[in-house]
Amino acid sequence: MPARDSDYSASDSDSDAPLPSSSRAVAASSSRGAAAGASAAAAPAGAARGTRGAVAAGAKAKKKGKGKDAGYAWEATFKRSWDAVREDGEGGLEATVRGMLEAGKRRRTRPPAYAVQRGIIRHLVLVLDLSESMSERDLRPNRHALSLQYAREFVTEYFDQNPIGQLGIIATRDGIAERLGLLGGNVVDHLAALSNARRLEPKGEPSLQNALEMARSSLAHLPASSSREILVLFGSLTTCDPSNIHTTIDTLAEERIRVSMVCLAAEVKVCKTVTVRTGGTFAVALNEGHLRDVLFQSVAPPEILAPKRNPAQAEDAAPDGGDLLCMAFPLRLPAAAPASLCACHGRIKSGTAFVCPRCEAKVCDVPTDCPICGMTIVLSTHLARSYHHLFPTPYYAPVEWDDLDAAEDVSPTCHGCSTPFAIDTPAARAAAVSSENVSPTGRYACEACGEHFCIECDTFVHETLHVCPGCA
């Protein structure tokens, strides 16, 4: 029975649809006839239509296969970390693991690609999300416990790297914002506020606008010469705001208050918008280690933003001079001093304290602002330690095997800890780590003094000591 035209038209319109029985019979007979070298028994028009349908089906299948191989757009940014694992000559992974650890340490000590200006007087408000979404367990043990743990570590590291900086803590839940710690420089009070588990139970929905408004009110009265920042640790995908949050974003941008955000769930449009408008940073935590890395990026002072230039101002006009800040070095009272009235707590206290040189008020801890006269009270050691952000330690460049062969009178041990370096042998070269910015010899040379250091001393000098032992 000859095939009808409707059967062929149906197969042409949808090449993925199965052919009718009559069409399959015609195609089968045509194939057998062609293989045997005889003429096809089917009609020429029907055979031509069947061929076009088969060609269309093949082209569509090929297109589908190509799209499947191409993958999704987000897969282009996904790093296949298992592809970087390489076994050594003995089948071990020690060299690869050591290379990954050293690459992580070197990434933290890498200097900026260009000279930047940073401020040493910082005022930062840490905003914590205590909504119901923080109870999720995608981060171990859960988002809430891990965030509080990293927040306590961040507070300690912040005051260690910024001795004359000040910090405040705000939490948001149930659609409101709560002030956990006032803006100040007392590390003990901030750690105590973050250790009260009963007061920090997650519940309700967060309010990003209320938290930003409360943080802005704490920073608005501060001089423009200091760095005013807000760091938000946000875990929810929604925010319960009383009004238009974009009005708050515009106000923060006008007052030059920088907002940085770390999201725990996913990228939220409004969170990305507030960071872009205010010049802050934005990141989404991938795992526990990545969350700590992106959070601790805010420990170092940010770059100072250039003021907006007035279009009516002449291009050759001289820039405005810098602001001068008034600071005082207090008198230290010994622990055996008699008890007296403390101005910061408002009660009689004994023990080690400090006396403001302007109004002679007693304060418990420094650095701080005098509660009576408003004078900034710091110690000389605090001021000296804060300067390492303005004058960073010289970079330690990795030393290659060729550089080591060309050098003369090279020390066999680390200049910092006297640990012996690896001896240049074929086995040592085979076991050497091959990674970007990581030295295969295990040596890192100071660009200023030329002394060689190990990776542990390199990390300690740039993250804690901030003074090169060879240059000192």
C-alpha cells in the first residue's frame, strides 16, 4: 500500500517523531535496494521526502548533542579541584597537598598590584543575621553557630590589626534591628556580647533596611577623615523592610559609608546593589573555609575612595589638605592604685586604668574616646602598630632552581627560623611543588634585603609581625 502524503508531511514537521509504519517500510525497502545495487521500489517523491526527514532528524540530534557538551553558563566558573591533583613518582599526593596549602598562604600575603591609600582610623559596624534561615545546616554545625564563631574570631583579629579602630555589633531578626554592642574599642565587651547564646537565638525574618539605618545612625556623626564601614553577614533570601530600601542605599552612598556583604545562601539582588552603590565588596560563601576567608578580608583597612570632584572646580586647582586629628597619650595607673570613679562605667573601680591628659577622667581600657571631653586616647604602641597598613612589609618573591644556581653564598637555612632548606638534588627537583606563586625550592627572597625565608616565616612576617627580620 503506498504511503500517503499526510504521513510524510507529519514526519517532516517533527523529525524526532517516529515514522509511520508505511514510511518505515518504504525506507527499509529503499535501503535494501540501494545495498543490493538495484533500483528502489518506492516512489521517487516518497523516497526524497523520507531522506529529507532523516537528514533533519540527524541535524537536530547533532545540535542537541553539541548543546549538551557545551554545558550551562555557571559551569564555566566552577573549578574542578580534583583535576589539579597529580601523583608524584611514588604514587603519593604529599607534594600536591603541600602545594595547595602553600598556594593558600601565598594568596593571603600577596601585595596589591598598585599603590593604594588606606586609613588607619576605622569605625566598623558588624551586622549579623539572626533570622530563622540561620538554622540551616548546609554549613557545619549550622549557619548560626559557625557565624558566631567566625564573628568572635573576626573581632579579635580586627582589633589586633587595627588597634586604634572601633567596632559595633548589630543583629537583625523578627523584622527589627537590635544593638548588641556599642561602637567602641573594648574587645572584652564585644566578645561577651557574641558569647551570650540565649540572647542570640535565631527567629523570624531579617530586616536589612532597619539594620542599615541603625548602623548609619552610629556612623553619621563621625568625621569624614575616618573610615566608616558596615559589614553584613546575611543568610536569608528575603528581607522584611518598613519602606523602600533604595532610599537607604542612596543615603549611604551620599554619606560615603561603605557597605560590604557576605551572603551564606545565594546572591541576592538587593545585597549586590547596596555593595555596588557604596563601593563595598560582595561575596557568597561556598563552604566553611571560604566563609572565613571572605569575612577576614575586611580585617585590613579598605582603600580610601577619592572625593567626588565638583564639575565647576578648575582642573588645575590644588587639592584640599589632609585633616589633622587630635590624640592624647594617657597616664597609666598601676594595679595597686586606690579605687576611684570610672568615667566609662560610672562606678567605683580599682585595678589598672588610664587617665585622660586633658580632663583627667579615668577610663578602663584604651584605645577609646574619652566619655567626658571626647579626646581620642591611644598608646604609642597602638599608633606604631597601625602604621603597617600604610607601610607594608616588602614582598617575598619565590626563588627558582635556576636563580639558586646562579646565586653565590646562599644560606642553607631560613633567615627567620634557621630551618634547613631542601638540597638541590634530582629527587628534590622531582618532588618540588609546581604551582603559581609558589617556590619549588621552598625559598622566598625579600625584595629589599635579599634574605631567604621559608613559607612559614613568610606567612608569619606578613600576617602577624609586619616587620622583615632581614631589613630590621
